[in-house]
Amino acid sequence: MVDAIRRYFQFQELQTDFRKETLAGLTTFLTMAYIIIVNPKILEAAGMPVGASMVATILSAFYGTLAMGIFARRPFAIAPYMGENAFVAYTVVQVLGYSWQAALGAIFIGGVLFTLISALKIRSWLANAIPMSLKISFAAGIGLFLTFIGLHETGIVALGVEGAPVRVGNFHDIHIILAIVCFLLVSFLMIRRITGALLIGIVSVSIIAFILGEADLPSKWVSMPPSLAPIFLQLDIPGALHWGFFSVILTVLVMDFVDTTGTLLGLAYKSGFLDENGNLPEIEKPMLCDATGTVVGALLGTTTTGTFIESATGIEAGGRTGFTSVVTAFLFLLALFFAPFFTAVPACAYGPALIVVGLLMLSPITRLPYDDLTEAIPAFVVIILMSFTYNLGIGITGGFVTYPLMKIFGGRVREIHPGMWVLGAVSLLFFIFYPY
């Protein structure tokens, strides 16, 4: 049985083993476990009960990540996207006045459409149309985005005032000091090439934070999960099928496509999974996993799911196969009963891991063709918009619109793949109809 698992996940070909993959799966889980609490808290603003939302979050992450591990055999974890959840709660429900049931209906419709175009290989055709310069920019942009998340979560960078939107945090704060200690510890361990550096840093600083009282130990270690009934199968599909909901469905469609495509290609580039043509082999499989994950998530009662950029931490910890995702998936399932324990890890412990991985994700930026501005400018647009709008989708769509324009300006229209015209047109529609 053990040998069969090794062969299925191609341990020998990818020079990995159970220890590396398990460590990687645990690292990925610890850096994204915050979604178990954060996603329900955001959706609470849409009127969705926190307890049921937490169960839907966990179950959708379990399904998507397990499918990614077993079917696609990639070390990528899937969970409800940050950004899409806020879009539903604060824009669709609070600003536009639609019900969360109708919003879930729109997400379900988007998931079904994406499942169809993924199965028909239309998504992979579009993904393969993306030029290498943009694929590089996805990896670098994700790096800066992860870094900013880590800086903000730890408090090293805080919200500022008008005219100065961000500022440095209070370095007298013990929470920030612990975050800096964690960053230095992980850096030291990585420089010394110690296996499991990220996980050691997260666990060590979590223990210190518990001892110092800077993080609360869970009041109980085991608990039965709340009922899923209030949101299970409560989506309103007819409510989403009218013209007024067009902008919402279009936004959901585009954000799902670009977030997943950009994240997949960015992680694959950094991990060395792309082939000699710059494409991810069998990309339809991970795309089907995230598409069906969105369908299942909507039925369970949560927002768009997709590949999480925090998967980069597990990849950096040595994860190379789908077994990493299988480990992460079952840790999510355990979280149904141990949620207080898994969510006790403080930001000062997991935030620095995101900062370090952000640094590592930046390395491909040196391969951008800076001497060719028709390639460099769109890549630059992707990177800065990803980072400074706090939204991966905005950055990627900005690059899709800019790339054909730069080629037109340079008199090099023939270099544009037909798929890029499609991506550029859809992205332009996204900016026109986005409910700002």
C-alpha cells in the first residue's frame, strides 16, 4: 500500500518522501488556517451565521484540496478566496442590496460555467495563451502580495491616514517584536538550511506568545461542529438570473478565472512545474478542482473557492506532490472538531512565514525582459496593481488589458495570441461593469 502511494504521487521522480510531504502539508495548513475564522467573520456582514459558515468553509476547503491532491496531484490547497468573500458581503449584499442567497446563486452559476469550460479545455487554451512575461509577473506579484499580507497581519505595517495610507507599526508592541523574532529565526534556519524552517518558526513563536500571554490558548481543545443547516442548499439561483445581476456574475466569473489562473501559474513557475513552453502540464486537472470546488462551496453555503497563494509556504517547505494537499485536506477536516486549537496560532507566528515566502516568490522578477517595454510594462502593471489594490484579480486583469495595447503601440500585433484578445476583452468588460 505504501509503495503504491509512492508510485501514484511519483515520489521517486520528484525526489521527495512522506516526511517532506507531510511537513509541507502541515506548513500550508498552518499558514492558511486563519481562513476558518476570517471567512465566516466576513460573511457575517452579509447576514450569514458564523457557526454554519465556519463548517462550510472547512468542508469546501477539504473537498477542493483533497481533489487537488488526488485528482490533479499538485501541492496546491483550495479554500474560499479572500477578496471574493468581501465582495459578496460588502458590495453585493450591503451596497447593492441583494440577498446572500442570490449571491450564492451567482457563485454557483459561475462555478458550473467554469466547470464546463475547464472540461472543454477552453480555460487551459486561454491559460496557455498568456505570455511568459505575465506568468513571471504573477509569481512576483503574488510574492509582494503575500509580503504585504504578512506585514499587515503582524502589525509591522499599519493603516495610516489620508495622504499617507500606510505607516509603520509600534515597534514597542510585544506582538510586533515577536513577529520580528520569528522572521529572524526563520531566516537563520533557512540560511543554515534547516529542514522545516517555516514550521519551526511558526510553532516556536506560537509557544512563546502563549507563555507571554500575547496569544490566548483555546478555552477548549475539542468541540462538536455547529449545524450547517442554516446555509446548506440555501442558494437562490432564480434570484441571480436577471439583468440586474449581470455585473455581479461577470465580476464573479472574471475574478475566479484570473485569481485561480494567476495563482496556479505563479506557484507553478516558482516551483519549476512549467514545461519548456512555459505551460503547466495537465492544467485542466487543477482547474477542474477549483471549478467544482466553487460549485460544492456554493451548495454548502460559502463563496468562491480557489487555489490559495499560501500554498507557496508548503512548496517552499519541500512539497512537490499531491500528497502535500492530501495532508492539508485532512487537517482541515480535523479542524471541524479542533477549530479552537488550529485557530489559536497568532499572526505574529504565521505572518512572518508569509513575508519570507514573499521574498522567495519575488526571485523570477529578474527574468523579466526589461529591454522590451511591450512585455515589461504589462508585467509591471500586474505587479503594482496586485500589491497596491490588495486584489490579485485587479492586477491580473489589468495586465490582460495592457498587454494587447502595448503590442499595438509597438506595431507588433502579430505577437498577440488569439486567446489574449479574448482575455483582454473580457477583462475590459470586468473594469466597465465592476460595481465599484
